[in-house]
Amino acid sequence: MNYGFWGKLNKPFTVLAPMANVTDWAFRQIIIQTGRPDVFYTEFVSCDGICALGPEKFRGELYFEKNERPIVAQFFTADPEKLKRCVEMAVKMGFDGVDINMGCPDRSIEKQGAGAALIKNPKLARALIKAAKQVAGSLPISVKTRLGYNKIETESWIPHLVEEGIAALVVHGRTRKEMSSVPAHWDEMGKIAEMAKPVGTLVVGNGDIKDMAEARQKASEYKLDGIMIGRGIFNNPWFFNENIKPDSIRPKDKIKLMLQHCDNFSKLWKGEDKTTVKNFDTLKRFFKIYINDWPGAKDLRAQLMDSKSIDEAKALVLGYLKSNS
């Protein structure tokens, strides 16, 4: 079993989930400041897109720095040959691991036969893992998936993955049909941990974790090697830092984070002509993370959501800081 960096982590380890238009370099650098997880992932990236348009078109999605290690590149595709090309690219770029997305419910991705659609096609799922391992060299291969498609299929779906000898298996504790509308089925993740034990695949649980204390509790109760955090980071950017209590964070601390995020976003997504090449609305989704839970925050956030540029948004919060200092 090639565990790569996964085998060197203290258990239970923590992972920040790959989230489209969220977990780019701009946001990961913020989380490094607030208190980082043990493992970072990139946003999920299309192998078909890379092969058709070239890696340079995905420079922003794949950009990382040394302080983010270990970092895993996550790809989605239904084509083993295209996955091979992207894994080879990830090796050359210096990523620490590669993860295959087999759980995304986005309809456009499923139409390609990728993401959660692979739950209905175990033969192709196994072929993708085999293809990735053929060219990965020392890079460990992992998979992120769900418990099933229309229903829980732990016993029939999960063995196809662990039998391929992947280093780690990340499981979102819901089916594709359930999306995020029901509580995560942690008892099923406990079953998966038992199923993976004979092979040695590390199992990481994901779903509804509200703080680090619960992360440790779930890992211990269900004998998991790690916990992945997704939406929890939106509620508290200091999620992984237990030395900082949420109620001790001042509004100006949150605003400073937002300003840094704006600068990071601008740096990452500006082209040679110095104009933003990624939609400003992508950045707006983060404003609710930083501008919340104090008197006046709602009004400021409403103004920010109406702003038309990064410069305008920064001017609004700087003005707010000045008038409330």
C-alpha cells in the first residue's frame, strides 16, 4: 500500500474538503492564518477540461504554495486516459496526492459519467483507480464518495473502492439523492472503517461536524482515521484552532480577514491585463463568513452584496472600520 503523506499523519487527522469556487489558494491562505487542518485539497478540477484547454487555463485552481503541504489535487472525469494525463501533471507540479471525485452531485458532471454517477458504474470507478495508480509513482491515490446513489449501498459500493488498494477513502455520509437534506449516517461510516481494515485503506468521515470536539468524538466512536470538514468552515474560519473561541473573535478581526481574502482573490485571479478573470460574485459568497454576528453586520453585508468590485467592497469595510473605531 502506498500511503505517501497519509501514512505520516497523526490520527485522527483533519482535512478541509474540496469545494468548488471556495478552496482555492486565496481561501486556503486565510485558513493557514486562522488555524490550519492537517491536509488541504484543491477545488475539484475537470480532467476533460485540462486535456481540452491545457493546464494553463486552470492555473488558478491548481496553484499552491509550500506552506499548504500536504495538499491533494482532486480531479473528476469518466475517462481513465484523461485521468492518467492529469495524474502525471500532478506529479510534475509537486502535489502530495491525487484524489478522484466519485461523489459530486452536480448534474453537468454526472452527465459526463463522472462524480456521483460513478456510484452506478463500479467497473469504471475501478478502472479510474487502476489508471491513476499506473502513473502516480510515489503519489498516493485516494477517493471521495458517498454512501450510495438513490439509497445506502455501503456493502455493495464501498468494496469496489477499497479492494483497489487506495491509500484513503473519504466518505460523505449521505447518498447522492439525499444531498445534504438529512443528517449524515455516521453509523454507516463506522461500518466502512471495519470493511477497510483488512485492506489497510484509511477512512475519513465527512458530514455535519460542528467543531473540533465533535470531530474527535466521531473519529473515536466510529474508529475513523480522520475527519473532513466542509460547510463547518463557513460558520467559523477558526474552526481548526481550538485556542480561539468563536465568541472571542472581534468584528475587526473578521473584517481584516475579509480584506486579506479580497487581496488574495485579486492576486490569484487577475490576468496579464490586470483585470479580474474570475467573477466577483464568486468572492461575494465569502462575505457572510466574515461579516456576521454583531450589531450592524447585517446592514454592512447587504451593502457588500450590492457592491460591484473588490475595490468598492474594500472601501465599504474600511469606511465601516473608520467610523466604528
